[in-house]
Amino acid sequence: MRLDLFLLLAGVLFCTGVYGVLARKNGVLVLMSIELMLNAVNLNLVAFGAYNQSVTGQVFALFVIAIAAAEVGVGLAIVLLIYRNRKSVDLTGIDVLKG
């Protein structure tokens, strides 16, 4: 397959993730949208690595996956704390939680 098709797919995935982050009010859905954006970046890395016939894109994609796993752990902990304090994971009233 051609490289531009992979880049187009990654662009659509990334734009969908950005829309999800900006439009959603639920904390879990925002985290899922961030993961969608990171997977779009992974698709770009692997596609460029395959195009250049090197494994560096795959190695960077593995690093991004590891960072995404840590981000999910921290993000879910924050969402659970918000739920414990507000009984909802709605992100519209988060600024009320300031010290």
C-alpha cells in the first residue's frame, strides 16, 4: 500500500481524537480520545519506518505505547479521585476543585 493512505488514515484518527478531547465532558471518554491520538501517531511512526525500511519507527511506537500505558494509569487515578469527590466524572466543574 502507499504511504499517503496510511498518513490519511492517521490524520483522520488524530482529528477524531482532537474532536473527542474538545467536545467530550466525560473524563473517561477524554482519556480514550487521547489514546486515539497517540495511536494515530503510532500509525505514522510505523508507516514511515516501513517506508524507509527501518525499524526505528516501530521502536519509537513501542516507547509511545509504554508512555500511553503510564498515562492511562495516572489519568484513571485522577478520574477516580474526581468521581470520589464529586460523584460524577463530568469535567465541566473541575475548576471548583482548586486548592
